[in-house]
Amino acid sequence: MRYSTLTLFILLGGLLNSWTVSGQKKKDEFLISIYFPPPADFLNDTQYRYLKEGNVDIVFNTGPGVTSDKKGNLQTLDMAHKHGLKVYVHDVRLSQSDDKIREMVNDYKAHPALGGYYITDEPDTARLKSATELLKKVKALDPAKDSYINHLPDWAIEEKESYEHSFLKRYIELAGRGNLNYLAYDNYPFKRKQRLEKTYFNNLEVIRRVGLKYDIKTSSCLQSFGMYFSGVEELRRPNVDEMRMNVFSNLAYGIKNPVWFPYWSATKLGGTLTFSTSMIDSTGVKTDFYEPFRELNSQMKQLGKTLIHLDARQVYHTGDSLWIGTVSPPADFIAQIDDKKAELILTRFTDKTSDKQYLMVVNRSFKKSQPVTVMLNGSVRKVKEISKTTGKPVQAPFDPKNHRLTETFLPGEGRLYTLQ
């Protein structure tokens, strides 16, 4: 059977994506991304120093005021390289001819700050095939770089079959598992009137299962904005405790690439849609979000040194009432909770290359601190916590005689333990 050059590139793309030119397997990294970087008028050292100091790894070069032609992307790549960041370029030529797409890739592929190509956002069922065809075209031209598509959550997809077994399955089959660095989606949890999006944990669970099934790292958006239509609040601007819960619940479900939306304050979007301020306001000044954003990113990066090697095998919830897609831990689970009313997430992680087990405990409540006593299986003799400051194992308050681990958790806080 004869294959075209493009087809052969696509077939080889997944393999080449996992290996460097020297034949050494690329090292997996836990990476933190942002949407809506500083716009063209603020493309300067000060703003990119804020990004670096905020523990950001990847800039998606898309958003209000961002220049998405060749000149704008190259200027962003140069500035990012100067500050040790990577860029996913988004170029208007992606929607043009194959020759223009090839031209686009050739303009960027050798740049040292190129992390990948931002293909499209939130394709629905009707757009899925065309979106994956575009992804494969770009991947065939530059197999070593990521081609990124961000998906809608389950409630936004009109499907006769399920989101998990129809829409996401079809996406992976159309794109080709080897062409995907991440399975990415967004679902912003903090609704108006202090409500939490009812599908929040169910979507995290679906993405966790699909990521494990196909062995694809998962990516999810973190909410850093409030949204208003004609002045009416639809999504609330989260507080620090809510941001913390958003972060650690994502980590508990195995997310390997958290993406903050947005970073720059897009307060004027046209029409009746408006956003609240985010990390940096529209004049380039840090807001009250910047410091918790920086600190949470620092904690994620330290835990990420370990989490990048782990699979979230089992995720359970405790408390009086359970959310859609959540279940209580069975009697034989490695960890049980004294206080049955405590609102917690319990995740058993396993190392990808060994039998080593880890436990993450997250305070699901974003309103109150909780003292927590975890009763561990009798087989557990030693427990250490992975430090959110250094990323190294440190002593944990574990009583080996009674097999109890006792900690107090801030609202939304999570802790990762290694079990021996």
C-alpha cells in the first residue's frame, strides 16, 4: 500500500512526539498555562517578569488585544524566550489554505520558545471532525510540538450518546491518540449566588477516566474571573479559598496541565458580556489575585514534581451529601474518615513505574477549615507528606500504632502523602 508524505508524517507523529531527535524519551513535566496574556501594547519585560515570578510555564497567545499574525507571535516568542517561558502560538493562517498552514509552521517551528500550536477552542459535535483534521495537519508538519484543542464540558455538548463514550472517544479516534499531548477541557465551577456548578466533579471524573484509558495527560481550566451578561452575574469572581479548592480538586483528579482563564483582565469584550478583573488589570497593574495565583502555582509546581509520575486510580468523596459523579469510599479503601460529615476528596495515586502508593486528601469545603483524621489500612507502616514548599517528602503527623493521620486543612486545601 502506498502512502502520501502527509499520511506518513501523521502516522509517525505520535512516535516522534514522544522522543527527542537523539532518541531519548522526552521527560514529562507538570506545566502551568495561562490564557489571555499581556496584549500587544503591554508586551514588555515588566509583564513577562510578572508571568515568570507567577510560576507560569506556558502562554497561550490568544486573547483581547493579542496580535495573532506572524509579527505578533514572533514578538511574543522572543519575549517569552528572554524570560524562560514557552508559547503556544495562535495564528490567523490556521483557518486558511494548506500552503498557508505550512508557511505558518515553518515560521515558528525552529523558535526555542515554541511549546506548541493552539488549534481551536471548544469545538462542538459539528466542528469536531474539521478541528481534528486541522490538528493532524499541524502535527504532521511539526510532530515534536503539541497541537492543542480545548473542549467544552459535558453539559454543553448535544449528543445522542454520552459525552464520555461518544464525543470524547470520537475525538481521540479522529485525532489519533499519538497526536495528543493532552486531553483538555474547561468547566468553570463558581456560579452566581454562591452556587457550585453541579457537573463540576462529574466532568473531572470523566476526564480522569478517559485520560487513564488512553494514557493521555489531562488539562483543565481554573477559574480566575467573574462573568456578567448585561450587568447580571452568571459566574462569580472567586475568592482565595475558592481558588484553592479549584486548584486542589483538579490535582486530586490527576490534572497535569492546569490552565488559568484568564490572566489579563478582559473587562471589555464587546456587546453585553463583561468580565471582572483577574491577575493583572487592564492597565498592567497586579490585582489582589496575583499573590494567591503565584503561591498556588508555586505549590502546584512542587507537588507536580511527584504528580507528573502518578495516575489517579481511585477518587472518592465524603460528607453528608454527594455531588453528581461522586461516590463514597468502599469499606476496603486504603483510607477511611472518622467524621462522616467531613467534606473531603480522597484519591489513591499509583506511580506509573512502580507499586508505590500515594494518597491525596482535599478539603472540599471552600468555606471552612477542617480538622481531619484519616484512618489508614493496617498495611501502611510509614507516611510522609510531599512538601508544597520543596517538593520533597517530610514527616507527617502519622501514628503508626493506631494507623491514624491527623491534620487541619484550610478551605479547599489539599495534601499529598506517600504511603509505605
